Amino acid sequence: MGLHSVDSLKLWFNVGMTTAFPIVALIGKYNAPEITGPVLALARFLEARGVRVLIDVITAQHIEQCPYEVLVLEDIGREANLAIVLGGDGTMLNIARTLAPFDVALVGVNRGRLGFLTDISLDTLFETISAILDGHYVTEQRMLLQSLVYSQSVGAGQAVLNVLAFNDVVVAKGFQGGLIEIEVQVDGEYIYSQRSDGLIVATPTGSTAYALSAGGPVVHPSLSVITVVPVAPHTLSNRPIVLSSASVIDIIVRRAEGPRAHFDSHSHFDLHEGDRVQVQRYPHQIKLLHPIGHSYYAMLREKLHWNRD
């Protein structure tokens, strides 16, 4: 039964039945009013299951006279047991960073092609969510990165920026062209100096994002590691390095024109010569829920077009 069989929802309704997640938040892709229909259909379905439904305040802007509780993301983190994100991987990345400090499980529903993080189809939405409410799901823990930026203009001991990244932190050259010269330290030990287009520090989740296109390895999300991947290094001896997630990585800008630090390609920060970008594992994890039978390798085959033959 797909999303379009809304009239058949009564077959799934069982008011008062127990559920593994009594408070569920619905979060739609921002600036996408077409998501209103699926959000409301799912809200009615959850309500009929006896679930308390919360709607993200930005999502609610597209719902006229929203009949459900409307909260900002931080309050959703404090209240909800489960957050269902309707959108794509980019939407999930944004939501995950905000909800990371809270113990909220996340489920990703993709409106189009299935993503790396949003692996539930609209066509099987109600069946899958019903199974999850009944406690039938696969749990996956994903790590995040915390990045601090230190500027010489402020002082060595005071961070001017503190930001989270689900995929990666990238220190890159500016738009003016030319290479960026950086120094890399791990746990306070000098590793190397490098001239390149930039450097990617990635989580296992981010190993299939920018790091993959730069020649980094695919890292299984169950591993507790951080990958450091040079972008177009000036020497072929600079290769990707896989580090323990307990490592603290410092990237110091030695010479560049208009360098920047990027975080999940969602936000950026302008750097200057002498600035230091510190990256380490964030203490909280993201809890992703998948349908029973979910396979990371099957997802890789589909997304990376690997052949069975």
C-alpha cells in the first residue's frame, strides 16, 4: 500500500495500540510546499496509531491552520522520541546536526531517488513506519565531527567558531586560484605540510560524499574512524589517512589567498593565514533507523552503480 492509497489507511489504524515511539516529529524539506500532502497524510496516520504528533515550525509554515503541535527543532529534540524527515540527504544532514545533542531517533523518507541517509520510499511509507512503530527496525549509530576555528587576530586560545559536521570539514583554497599551503597535526604531533586544493576530514558517513570524489576510501558507517583526504595534492606522496576517532586533527593555514573552511557544504567560514581549524569527534551520535532487511552494501551497489557481474 503506497502513499497514494490514503483512503486505505483505515486498514492500518488501530487507535490506542502500543508503540515504540509515543511522540513523533515530522520535518519536511524546507522551501518545498509540495511536501505538505505527505506530511499531513503521515500525521493523520500517526495520530490514528495513538501517537502524539509534532510538526517542525518551518514545515508548518506551508500547512494552513496546522492542527498539530508546532515546535522549533530544539524543542522537538527535547520532546520527541522519533523524528521522521521527509526530503533528501541534504535535509537529513541539516536536521541531524541540530538534533545531535538529543537522544532522538531519525528516519529518512526520500521524495525521489533513495539516498544514502534517506532510504524509505513514499510508496512504502505507511507499511515501513507502521513496522517501526511496532519495534521492527534496524538501528545504526553515526558519528559527527566538531570543529573549532582559532584565529590569530583573536588569540590562540579562543575559538571564533564552533560548528558540527555530519559528513566532513573541508579546508580549501579560495576563489582567486592558486594552491593552499597547510600544516597538518594529529594529537599535537606534526604530520606533514602540504600544497593542494584543500584537505577533507570526513566521518564514515562522509566517506561517500566529497571525500570519495577526491580519492578517499569508502568507510563502513559502523567503524569509529576519521578519514583525512587531500584534494589534488601537489605531490603524489600525499595519500588519504584513516585515523582513530579519538584523534584531534589541527589544520593550520600557512599560505593562501582567500581560504575557507566548509562544513557539510552547508556553511563556510573565511580563513586567514595563521588560522587553525581543529577537528575531533563530537561526543553525541546520531541514531538512524532503517527498515528490517536494510543493507548498506545493497545501497552502495545502487548509488555507486556497482555491477553484480
